[in-house]
Amino acid sequence: MALLSVDIGTGGTRSVLFSETGGIIASAYQEYSYVSPRPGWAELDAETIWDAFRKTVRDTAKRHGKQIKAVCLSCMSNNIVPVRRDGTAIRNGILSQDNRSTEETVTIRDVIGETEYFRIRGGRLRP
């Protein structure tokens, strides 16, 4: 039995195949960079992420695929990738470190406050 763990991060994707005792059977990593089309913006190409996911999973599981009994997926923080009905990306994904919504964040803070925002959402208020 094995567990496949995939971590999709802002700088790369890592897939690791663990034995039931926690030992590493195989792993793969694919690095990528985010783009900043304007100051304060942070975006990732969704196809780049998808390609890295497929490559690292394929490379990690190629000889041990039949042993995989569970998959764990960890993804970047609060990020947005708008998609069409068929699942293809409309545009680059907007990363959590993107600051283009600073003005809206100030409005939310002024209207409901940071404490109420935390109560509703369970996270801190930020762009």
C-alpha cells in the first residue's frame, strides 16, 4: 500500500509516494515561476500548474501506480483560476500575494471591520 501526496505551490509542484510506514518510495518536482504583469500583481499560468501536476504524478507513480491506495492534495493558499464550462482556464490564476484588490479590502474593513470579517470567513482580511 502507498500514499501519493501532491503539493501544488506557488514556485513548483512536488509529488511524493510514501509507503504505509512513512518511507519515501519515489518523488518528483517541477519548478515554475509566477508572473507579475503589473506592480503588485501575482499570477500563474493554469496550464503550467496542470502540466507540472501531471508530470510529477506520472514520474512518481510510473513504477508503483498499482500500490497507490490514497491521494493527498495540498494546494496554494487562496488563489483563483477562472475557468470555462469545459474546465479550461480563461486567464492566468490570481495568487494570494496579489495586491490588486487593496481598495476593495479597505472598503470591507471600513464597512464590517476585521473582527467581523474573521468571524464570517475564518481568515484575516487582506487583498
